[in-house]
Amino acid sequence: MPSVANKGEIYMKKLVALGEILLRLSTPDNKKFIQSDTFDVGYGGGAADVAVSCANYGYPAEFITAVPANSLGDCAIAALRKYGVGTEHIARCGERLGIYFLETGSAMRPSKVIYDRARSSLSTATASDFDFDAIFNSAGWFHFTGITPALSDSAANLLEVALRTAKKYGVTVSADIKFRKKLWSGEKAHRVMNNLMHYVDVCIANEEDADIVLGIRAEDGSVYGGKLDLQGYSSIFSQLAEKFGFKYVMSSLRVSHSASDNGWSACGYCAETREFYHTKEYSVHPIVDRVGGLDSFAGGVITGFMDGKDFRSALEFGVAASALKHTIPGDFNLVSRRDVEALVASDGSGRVKR
């Protein structure tokens, strides 16, 4: 089974992730916003979560963003450095750090997220704020999400410059499509993201992303009836690979019994062999924090490929890593490589280790 690159080609070359880091203000103890007099403070964001995951598994990882030249910008950078993520090329510019407010749900009450990120530093940054040649000349992998180009036209433009530079240096590129209707319309997402997809080797997209952003649906519409229909995903993934030339297409799969109880697995498609694969499923209950779950899946899969794992093994590593993330508060996945490998090899029962 082919991998994205041979281990010797990218082993210990750095991962570069580009995106926005946000101040996270969350209500404690599952309180509603109206009940809470305080917020727990943290930092996160899709691409930042991936960088922390890969650094945590032992790979050099660098995060590219823009933060204001004030104390909150300093704190965001410190949060990344704490977990071994490189911050050398972060631009210090713009007016403010973006914020998201989180009300964590429980049982049948879903979580709520409110964004406050207008005029954030990354949304006003330009490609001239970054030295992409210096960033990518020692990189092996580049990861971004659909949130970055949704922030502003200038953010979309600097991302395309980054992608062109990454390809100039032969860097493998992964993209998590992540459509967010609070940030842009489906029409604009389709126009912008379709232009960026020809740079991408590994695509992470659920059925909604594929439909709204990339214009691909299951041939029989089976994925949209509220059921986990694997044949529908196989159809979507093979169409995406054919249309855009992706080497791999994948998605995490969440069966939501309640806000506190989910089934968690993943599936993927290898274009070269035309193989569709579904991982083992984990029962995640109770969920401590599901924010960052998909990003921890991306970080785990990327790590698997950078290790030189085959397609199936990389998927299994990613889904185990992301299942464990659901047990950890905050955006970042802080489990060790040993923790993930032990879960892959176990029955997932969570028995005490002695």
C-alpha cells in the first residue's frame, strides 16, 4: 500500500501549518453563558491544533499566523511554544487577536460557539508579511484549513502564495475543507476553494464540505439521510480524487447519540489503488471536550504518513488519536505517541494501566 512519501523523503522534515490562533473563552462546568461569571482561558484554532499534535508526536512543527504586537499576541505565541511548536515566522501586525466563546453542552444540549474575529491580525495580513521561501525550504508537509481563506480576501491570497511556494519546494499538502457558514457563503467558498484544490495531495472533507464547497455529492444521495452509509462516502471520495487529483481523501465519522456520547471512526480512499477503508469505531463516553477532534484526526493521520505508515495504518493512528482527544479539555491534543499506539493495539476499554 503506497504512502504519500517514503519515510526517508520527509522523515524529521518539519510540518508547517498556516491559520489563525484564537483566544478561547469557555464556560466552566458545562454552564450556559447566562450562568457564567467567569471564563476558562485557552488558545486554539484548527491549524494550530494540528501543529501541536505533530510536535507532540516528535516531529518539528511550525505555525504560521499573524498576531498583534501586544500582550495577548505574546500569550498566544507562548501557548504554542509551550508545546514545542516553532513560532519564528509569526508576523506581529494587525489590530487584534481573534476570540471564540464556547458554551460546552451536555447530554441532549449541544455546545455553542460564538466568534469574535472581525479585523483580526491574520484577516488583515498580506503575503508580504511572511518569508515563505525561508518557511518552506526545509519543510516536508504543509497543512491548512478552509477557515483561513474564509477570513478575508487578503488571507485567501496569502494562502495561495504559501501553497505555490510549498509546491515549489516539493512539499506534501493537506487541506481540511472545514466549511463555516458563519464566515462565508457556500457560493464564495466554492469559488475560492476550488481554485486552491489543485495544490492539495491529501483532502479531509465530510459530506457537507464535499457538497457545498467542492460540488460533489454521493451518486445515490444516501449519505444525507442521517445514517452512516459507507458506500456513499466511497462514492464522494472517488469523485473528489478524480476531479481534483487528490492522492487520498478521508473524513472522520461521528455518530452523535448525545453531546456526551459519540461513536467515532474514520474512512478514507486511496486514489492509486482505489481502495476504500473504514477504521475501527470507538465509543467516546462521556465526552470531555469535542472541540479540536477533527484537527487531532488530521494531526494523527499526517503523523502516520510522515512515519511512513501505509494508508490504513495512518488512518487508524489518526482516529485513535482523535478519540483520545475527546477526553482532554481544551483545543490541543496532548496525548503521547505511546498513548495512541496503545489504543490502536487495544480494545478501547480504558482499563487502568498497572
